[in-house]
Amino acid sequence: MKTTRRTFLGQLGATTAGLGLSTLIPQSLFPMGMDNKFSFEISLGEFSFASELYSGKMTNMDFPARAKEVHDITVLEYVSGFFNGKHTDAGYMKELKQRCGDLGMVNHLIMVDGANITSINDKERNAAVEGHFEWVEAAKYLGCTSIRVNLGDAMGALTGKVEPGTPEEIANAAVDGYGKLLDFAAKADLNVIVENHFGNSTNADWLVGIMEQLNQKNKGFLPDFGNFCAERTVAKSMDFKDLIGTKCLKEYDKYEGVAKMMPYTKGISAKTHRFDDNGYDLETDFIKMFNIIKDSGWTGGYVGIEYEGGLMRDMGGDMNFLSNDDGVRATKLLLEEVLEKLGNE
């Protein structure tokens, strides 16, 4: 008998409620489907297992089997940091590719959190762009369709450091840096997609303004439901519990943000943290959000699960969050219900 969200949560004997954190994000590289019927395929973001990957209980090499054997998901979204620098190790990459082939997996993308390709310092920006080239090559070798990048200083965002330059100056630098990376990736027939993540990139208008200035066909967005917070309280320390304990002070409306990003969207990152008694996400109205996505004309691509509650549970000590596997299951069931409802309308 097919498991429903209500049955699943009832079996858990516990339900849950919201906060946010992210890495980096989920997706499709098949723009619009030929069929008028709304559809998508579920992919799995590796960051859903962040707590186990950070602690060493799981490795990047374990990800394909975990996705297939535990969750029956065959489309993968990797995170660059979990390669631990081995993305240039020929033997390591050969083994990872072989494991995926043996399991019948689809390597969809790598979420790359590298140096700042939007730095207003020309030398730093060009070096950062070149630093992403090896990730393009790694993704190409694995058979991915894309890499996901940030438009901004990822490390600065984590530490609270203010990125030099005005939003306009950084946008101009982004057009240059992102544009150069797009040109390099085009030679490998690879997309380079941008996620709303932190800083200026939480502003959909800022992101769209950059995208409008670029003509490369391999450009695109990866909207993340949970990454529209532009300003947070300052963490008391760099301790993990303090970092995840910050509160959002200023947030761009997520529904408006996703709507504005959809014309350039090549995939979706469905972020979740907690669920109510009926299995609905407590921070995002998935039916409302996916109606926006459907109305944009986007269909036929990948929607990536990125469950972050397990990180709060295992490393933040909040047992109100579901485990990594249970959170992935809950998100998958929610997405299946969305598809059933909206795909049949």
C-alpha cells in the first residue's frame, strides 16, 4: 500500500514547526515540456544529509546508494564541499561515477560554493572564475547537466563580513564574472545556474537585473524557497548552535521572488525544515508556491529535495526536527501530493 504523508507522520508519532539555514541548492535543465500537463521529477540534494556528512558518519561516496536504496530517488544534486577536494582525483571520480552507473543514477548537478565570482576586485574575481573551472570539468565527467554557483561572498555571508561595493557595483562585477564562467561552461555543454542564497542574491530584482544583461543560453536560476532572508541577527559566536539560532530580520517575499525568477529558471530547490500534523511545510505553502511555478509555464524539470531539519536536530540539539531520512521522506511525500493535485488539473 502506498504510504501517505498522514500515515507516515502518524507512524513517526511526532510532528514538527520552522527555521532556516542553507548551503547551497536543487533542478531542471529541461526548460518547458512539450506536454501541457504540469510535471516534474524529484531529485535529492546531498545537503539533506549535512549533519552526517559533516560528522563523518556518511561520505560523498555513500550518497548515491543512500538516495537509491533508502529513498528510491535516482537523480542526484551534489555539494562541492563534501567532495573534500577529491573532485580532481581521477581515481576517486572514476569510482564515484562507477557506483552511480551500477545503481542507475542520474548525476544532475554540483552545488559549488567557491570563491567570489562577483568580487569588485578584478584580480580576485578572475581568479575566482578560474577556480570554478575544475568544478565544470568534474561535473562534465560525472555526466551532470549543471553546476550551481553563488553571486556573492559565501564565506563573508557565514562570518557576517560585509562584502565591499554597492549592490550596483557588485551587479556589474557579477555580469563580468558570471558571464566568463558561462562562456567556459558552454564549451562543455554545461549550464551554470544561480541560487538565491545570501546578501544581494536574496533580492530577486537584483538577480533578474543581472540575468537580463547576459545572452548566454546556459544561464539560469535555481530558486530556493528558504533563501530569501536578506538580514539576520548577529550570531553570538561561530559555534554552530549560535549560527543556526539567528533570526531573520528582513526577508524578500518568497512567493514574489520565485515568480520573478521563473522566466530564467532551470530547476527548483524545495527546502523544508518542519511539518505540521498533516505533513505540510510550516514555512512555505507548497500548493501556493507550485501554482506560481505551474502558471509560469515551467514544467518537466527537476525539483530537488533539500531538507535541513536534520542539521538542526543532530548538530543543533533540537529534537523537534525530524531525522535526515524522515525529513527527506516527508518532503518527498509532500512533493508527490503537489504533483498529484496540480498535475491532474
